[in-house]
Amino acid sequence: MELSKIYHENCVETLSRMPDDLLNMTITSPPYDDLRDYNGYHFPVEDIAAGLFAKTKPGGVVIWVVGDRTVGGNETLTSFRHAITFQEAGFNVHDTMIYAKNNPIPSDCGKRYRQSFEYMFCFSKGQPATFNPITQPIKQGKAFKSFRITKVGRNDLAHDHVAPKERKVNNIFYYNVGTSSSRDKIAFEHPAIFPEQLVEDQINTWTNVGDLVYDCFMGSGTTAKVAHLLERRWIGSEISADYVALAQKRLAGVIDKKLSASL
């Protein structure tokens, strides 16, 4: 199989031709619950989960961004059904992150609060082999007394600790969506693009330079663009000819054809 290529086909077909234990990471957002106009494509999530488990390296991860539709006042819970499907395929549900939107589309949600987030599941094949956490500085720098709570109350420990200078961020990530989520205006010919910063954060967290990243619903090509800029190898699938053409047009000024390689 060629790298740096978007395969115009159902991702199940692409997965069927991959050697097992190939992928370091998959990051994608499927066309769920008819929330997106995806040229009428309906996807078999059980087959995709099984294929991804076979083709993911031990220690590799799948970042699966998904939300739910509300029908007749009842949320579909598609997101959780997908999580259970991946778990049944063999993955661990390693983390349930939240992709929160700073500027969600204005809408009247009736007797509900405005919907402003999607789930961002991290499914892992065993324990993740790579974890490069995003951190933030901690202002407190003074020493503090350690303690533990026991059956008889609080007991101070014999030593002091110096507060760390930084800590991991929480698992709720905030991003702009729409026209402020990418500088490539051509990307917005697609109905629902990934914020580039979301993809960058996740690729940096779960992979290292040279690792292989896959997107089974490549859409406008955000995963390919960001993976290339972060010096990761990449491959993608996309069933819509229109979106393949869009992604290729978007990537033309970014991807160096000389970097193409073969497995």
C-alpha cells in the first residue's frame, strides 16, 4: 500500500488490504446519525471496529470523535453504542474526552441547553505505547505538607513535597469551529471539518515522529495535512469522490510528493 495517499473507497476495503499490526494511530470522525450530509453513506461500525483492531499495532490508539442526534426528545446514544462496539472488538476504552466548541452553531434546543460538545473516545489496543501529555504551568511553587486520611483522622507524612511546575491538562478540550478552525478556506467546502488544533493535539499526544496515522473518513484532508506537518506518515480512506478531490486540492500546496513511500 502507498503512504501519503487517500484511497477512494470504503474504509473496510482499505483495512482489508493492510497488513495486521500496522497503524500507530487512527483519528477520525464518522458520519453519525444523519447529522452530516455525507453523500448518503451508511457505515458498518462493527466491521470498521474489527478491522481497526486487527490493523492497529499493540499499544496503538483510535481517536473516535462522535456525537448524538436527538429524535423525538430522545438522544440516540450512538456515541456510547460505538464505544461498546469498539470494546467488544477488543479495544480498551482508555479515555473518554470531550471536544467542546467555543463557538457552537446558534440554535434553539427547546427545553435543553445548547449542544456544544462531542465525545472524543480514545480506544487503545492494550496500554498505549506512547503518551506525550499536553501540560500547563502551575503557579503555586511553595513546598506543601503531604497527608493521608486514615480511620482515626488526618496523619501528616514525615516529608514535604515541592509542588510541580506543570501538570497535565484536563480531558476536556476547547476548540473554535467553523471558519476559525482552519486557515485553509477551501476546507469549508466540506460540511464538517476537524479543527486543526484538535488533530494536532491528539497526534502529538499519542504518536512520535515517523509513526503512521490513518483516517478512515478523510473528508477535507485535515488529518493528512496535520500529520504531514508534524512529520508523521499517513494514509486515508474516503468514499466520496467529491471529498477526495477537495482534500487533494487542499493538500496540493502542503504535501511534498517526494515524501510518498510504499509499504
